[in-house]
Amino acid sequence: MKAQFKVGNNLQIEVDVPDQKTLFQEMARQQEIFNHTKCGACKATDLRFVVRHVVSGKKAYDYHEIHCQNPSCRARLAFGVNLEGGTLFPKRKGEDGKYLENNGWTKYTKDEPKEE
């Protein structure tokens, strides 16, 4: 069965799936990634999908993010890659396992020097 559905503001996705259950799963996967229409920190609507390719030693990594284009905000939503299947997921939790503020949208803050 072929189906088309819209996610976000402008993205039309077409899938070819065998049944409704698979269609539902595919829609959920696509919406989780592409349904972001505003920044979670400042609510601006000017967003940009970014992939950064970083080489560290003998390994290479791709970092998938959505960047807020508001100059006074510049928050980012980072995505992880599932080990099984290689699909993306938004990183909503910190290293400590607790949910991050702004539903995972973070702003870069320069680390303060450590006092000794």
C-alpha cells in the first residue's frame, strides 16, 4: 500500500508499506524527526536541519541536529542513532538520564573555568 502524509510545515513523505500497522509505525518515526516546526527554547519558526561530519582519530561520526536560526537563541536539538536499524531519535534526556529543559533543545554555554 502506498501512502502520502505531511509532516512539519512543508515536507510531504511517501511510503510504500505492506499494511496499516507498518504505515502507523512509519508515520510515527517520520513525525518524531521531521515534525519540528518551532524552536523548543525560543519558539522561533526559522529552523535548519544540519549534519556535521566529524573525524576523530580513525573514526568518523555524523551528528544530526536541528538548529534555531534566531540570532539571539541558536538552540539545537540533537539526534541519536538507534543501534538497531540506524534510525534517528531526538535526544530528550541528558547523560544522567533525566529529561532536559525545553524538550531537549539546548543552547551552547561556554564552560566556566574551574576554581581550585
